[in-house]
Amino acid sequence: MQKRKLFHLILALAIAGTAVPARAMTPDELVAKLQAAGYANVSDVKSTAEGITAKATKNGKPVRLVIDSSGQVKEQD
């Protein structure tokens, strides 16, 4: 009986260990990701109800960006 309880405990800990969410990006990592995607002059990075917002330029035009919790970058008008 003790072996069975120990097995269940180890199994539960293994499952819980895989359910840990990914670490959030730091502001510097976020700016680097945006620059790698072709955005320049990244500024005004803020956490909002929409997600992380930022201002940048792409192809010489100003854009407003929203980065959601999964890391998807969307341009807003």
C-alpha cells in the first residue's frame, strides 16, 4: 500500500511540474523580439488591460503595437 501512495505522489508531482507556465519576457527581451520582427524606435512599453502596448516604427511609419499574453504582436491603428 505504501508503494502505491508513493507512486501516486510522484506522479502528481511530475504532472504538476509540467503545468508551470512559461516565464514572462523582460522589457529588454520584448524590445529585442520586436526589433527582430522589423520594428524600430520601440518606446512607451506599458502593461495595459489589452496586454503589453508599445509604440514603434515599421517601414518608416509609426505603429502602435499590442502584444498579448501568448506573445502575439498585433498592429493597432
